Amino acid sequence: MKPAYVVAALVLVVAIVFGFYIIDVDRVRDGSLPSVSVDGAGPSVNDPEVGDVNVGERDLP
């Protein structure tokens, strides 16, 4: 390997490790999802119209 690639890889690894140690995120409070209720609804009904694809074989001259 070329020395420039080795140095670049080492710099990248050091930068990533430094990034993990410099950032510290503390949770201030627990999050929660909102409560949702759906009455009288059902699953959506779709009737798609799609094209036909015919696949076959033929001999090329």
C-alpha cells in the first residue's frame, strides 16, 4: 500500500474515535408516543389496473 493511503486511513480512524469521545448526549427526559385511536375505519381497498407482460422464447436467426 502507498504510505499516503495508510496515513489517510489513520487520520480517519483518529477523527472517528475523537468524534465518539467528544460528543456526549444525555437524555433529559423520556419520550413517549402519542396515543391514537381510529374508530370506524378499515383497511384501504385498492383495485390497481396494471399492464400485461408477455414473456416467451424465440430463436434468433
